[in-house]
Amino acid sequence: MSDETPTLQHRLSDAAFRALLALGGLMPYERRVPVAGWLVSRLVAPLVGWNRRVRDNLALIFPDLPAAERRRLTRAVTDNVGRTMAEMYSGREFVRRVRDLPLTGPGAATLRAAHEAQRPVVLVTGHFGNYDTARAALIARGYRVGGLFKPMTNPLFNRHYVDAMSIIGTPLFARGARGMGQMVKFLRSGGMLGLLMDQRMAHGVPLDFLGHPALTATSAADLALKYDALLIPVYGIREADGLNFRIVVEEPIPHGDPLAMTQAINDSLGRLVRAHPEQWFWIHRRWR
């Protein structure tokens, strides 16, 4: 848990990360982000085992992928992870870059109308592109958007992680009984709740994701049904220059059977992953 007494390993890893943050802070944003991508893809990913996990996941989903393309994607995926981390810790600079991005896609008008009517919305997304792009842009233009997060196991890291996310926008709700209560109150008041739906959840149900069963939580659908909230997929897709984004808002997922609604969430993200495989976080243990 994030409130545990820090161990020596916690202190050492946090000190190393803070040193990298300090070094990055000396660089202009346009340089800092690609440098972070380079460092993570060339140095961090091989050391912590991310490269192997990316290759294994790619082999499962794209078994006929040529070896050269698998190597390219492995490098590109971890580069995107590094860039996303740098952007998250760039706080106000990141917000300034994305705050005025237009909301595109077939669900953009519906989302604006929900904001004006103060209707509850569950915004679903995944670890794709930079998943904080839409949250940052919406909050900056006055939308009430809260986020649910899982506290880090390293309590020292968790403190500055939460601080970084808070600079981008609040409220934030930590997983657990207290956070759940706050989250429900916020949603019922007409707020918008952002949920990341693409990690393996032990209590989830096995639904198809990219052609294979993956344990998936039905929480987004359950909340939408219980509190009459719109269920809308939204994504921050990284542009080819590696620094800019476009925000895509899809049409709301119709209310109905929670399993069918959750499968629709998986299908929505799956389409984007197939179109832009280098932008999804293949570093996760999504399938077991």
C-alpha cells in the first residue's frame, strides 16, 4: 500500500527517478519529452523487462508480424511510455499544449451537451497515446472531470505521482472504499469520471480484447447504468511529430447488458490499437 514505511529499495528508486526529473527540468519541453522517450526505450525498458513483455504480447496478438517490425514496435511502444511519463510530470506545460485542442469525433457534440446539462458521464479510455490528454483539455476548459487511480506501491513515488496528476487536474479518487464513496458522490452530482479500462482485473470477466480473452472489469458499465450516466470512449492520439495530440470522442455506448457494454469498450480501444499499435502500453500483463 502507498502508506507503508518506505524500504531502502523504495528510497533508492525514488531518488533515481527524482534525479531524472531534475535533469529533465533543465531542458525545454520540446526537448525533454523526446529525450525521456529515448531514455526509457533504450535504457529503462531493457533493464526492467518491458521489452520482453512487449514482444510476448505482440507475438500473441500478431503472430505473423515480421521480426523487424516487432523490434520497431517494441522500441516505439516504450518510447511512447517515456514520453507520456515526461508529459505527465511537465504539469502546466503539458496542459498549455493541450488545453485548446478541439474535441473531434462523432461523440464530441454529445459530450459538450452533457457538460452544459451537468449530466453524469463515465469517460472510458485506455493506456493509449497519452491517456491524460483529454482529462487535461476538458478540465482546462471548465468541464468537471475526476479520475480514479490506483496508488503506487512505493509510498515515496506515490506522493509525487499524485502531485503531478493533481497539477493536470482534480478531483482524483484513490481506489478503495473511501475513494469509491467520493467518486460516486461526484458522479451523482453531474460530474464526469475518467476510467482506464485496459488492465487485467482479477475480479473481472473474460471478454475478448484483440482476439483473446482478457479479464475486464464491468465497473464502467455498472456505474453508467446505476447513475444514468453516459458511457463515452475518449482518446488522446499522439500525432506523428511525437509532441502533439488530437482528441477523439466516440459516440456513447448504448445502455443495456453490462457485459455487452464492456465488450463494446474493449472493441473501441481494440480498433485504435490495431490502427496505432505503437501507441498502446503493451508493457502491461493484459493476458494470462
